[in-house]
Amino acid sequence: EKDKPVEKLHKALAKLSLTAIENKLRFKIKREFARETIGNKMFKLACDLGWLNLVEKESQLQGTVYCFFHPTFQEYFAAQAIDDWHFFLDESPKDITKRIYRIFDSQWKEVILFWLGREDLKQDIKEKFIHDLVWFPDLCQGFYGYQAYFLAAAGINEFQDCSPDLTEEIVTKVIQLSFGYFNEEKQQWMQFLEPIAKPAQIALLETNQKIAIKFLIKRLNNCNKNSVIQEIINILGQIGVGDEKAIATIKNLLEDKELNQNETIKLCAAHNLCIIEPNNQKAIKTQIELLKTGNERWTKIYAARSLRVIGNNDRLAINELTNILKTNDNNCFDNTNILRFSSETLEIIAVGNKKFIQKLIEFINSDNNTWNCELAVS
């Protein structure tokens, strides 16, 4: 009995949320609209409990406007009001003007994802929706088909009970669209155009990350194209935080003598390893090594910048960067940039470090180079 008023309010909020989005009001809900939709009693209760908040007082143009505490709440409630996935996609009407394609309207994306995450809906119903997204009949050279596919990729992250076969099929396809594939007949790596590859890479960040990491590692181990290797490492750096397999894979790259001959990949691996496993000493030492002995100017500059991700007070990095400030010859333009980026990195990682501050004071007092002193003081 006690739960009934709460359930009643939640149903009212679901109805209001969905109706507002449908009517293009989105997140700004006029008071009169809310009252007409859910009634005065429910409107007052929603306001009293903080679900709806006054954002604009009455004016001739807008009237009094309310919104949910955060847009996410409205999108969540809207998803609760939808029973049938055909609300998002329905191609059954013969009259094309009556067909529904909300899957291509960005304002519905979060609602769709919340809908797929609902535990009260049957698995086969949600899986049918995912299936229809994957096999969307596109007649526009893939323009809509890819959008539907990428939405399915994001959807399986919310719908964790999606069948393993379908989940893996989606993820492997998105990886292929992101990075290309090796064409056996032509004996060369084939890649998709950027308008396809870039959205696919974004989809990888939104999809089931455990499965994505598994197949990204598999692709990485079977790829010999350096630019693709670098792109995959960067994706792993974004989704592999704390993942043992991702960490082990990037560690192995740093041990690969052949790959280590490429400074770009070596730096990329070290940088991303520091992200997914903070304070990894091998990664820090690799970046310091490249900063000191890199063959290219940009390698040294990016190594200095890359060290900023390690966090505060890493003793090894602070000591090495301080030594670079003390020993580098700034008469060379290349070294000037390296010194500048090293100094800026120290500003980030050595905040409050008493030993570094003391070294800095000694450095300023002993260095006759005006430019170096200016860098230290800054």
C-alpha cells in the first residue's frame, strides 16, 4: 500500500517525460503543459519532492518553465513509459510518411539506451530490436545503416544479456569499420573512409568494453600496419583502465624489440600504459628515455607532455625533468621547446613537492641563463 503513491508518481513522471520530448519541449517543460499532462496533484508532488524544479519565472513569451533536476532523469523516466521498441523504429506502414525512425534522432539516443537497460523487459524483445538495428535495410549507400549499427553497438553495453554470438558479431564489425582489414587477394591493408571509421571508433568507446578489449587485442596481435597499431593502443588507453589483459598487452608491446624501433608506437604504448595502470614504472622510464634520447624533436616534446598523466610527485620523473632544465642548451630552437614542455609538466606533477622546490631555488640562484630562470620562476 505504501508503495502505490510512489509508483503512481513515477508513472506520471514517465508520461510527462515522454510527452515533453515528443512535443519538442525537451527539457524545458511549461507549467501549464505539465499540469495538463499529469494533473495538478502529481505536478505539485513532483515539485515538492524536487523532481521538477523552477528554472524560468512567468513571462509573456515562455510562461513558467520547469525542468528535471538533470536531463538524465527525464530520459530515464521517458524510457519507462515505452513498452514496445517499435516506438523507436517501425517500418511496417505502407505509407512511408507514417513510418517511425526515431533511432536516427539524437535526442532519443539516451532514451533508447535506458530502454535497453530495463530489467522488466523480456530478453528476446530487446534482442529483436538489436537485430533489426544491425540488419537495417539501408538504401542510401550505408548512410543510415552505419548509424543504426553504431546505435546497436552502444545498446549492447546496456543490454548485457544480449546473446554472445550477436554481441561478438557487432563488436568485431565495429572494429573492422574502425581500423580496416587485411585484404588477402590484394595483400594489403584496406581501411574505410573517415566518415565511417571515426564514428565507428566512437562506438567502440560506448559498446561492451570487455568484449571490445578482447577483440581489439586480437586485432592488435594480427596487425602489421603501424598507424593502425597506434590507433588501437589509443582506444585501449581509453577503455582499458584497470583491465589486466589490456595492461599486459601494452606491456608486451614495450618489450617488443621490433616495434620499439618505432618511436611513435613506443611513446604511444608508454603513454597509454600510464593511463590504464597509473605509476607503471616501465612506462614512466620509457617516456623519460625518449625525452632524453629520442631521435626526433617532436618525440622529445610529446614525451615531456605525456609525463603529465602520471599524477603528482613521481620522484623519478621530477628528478629527470629537473635535470633537463639544468643541463639543456636553450640556444637551440628545438631544445627551447623541449625545455618549455618539461617546465610545464613539472608545474603539474611537482605541485607541493618540497624537494623539487628546494632544487628549483638552487637552480635559479646558480643558473646564469636568463631564459632558464624565467622558465623556473614561471
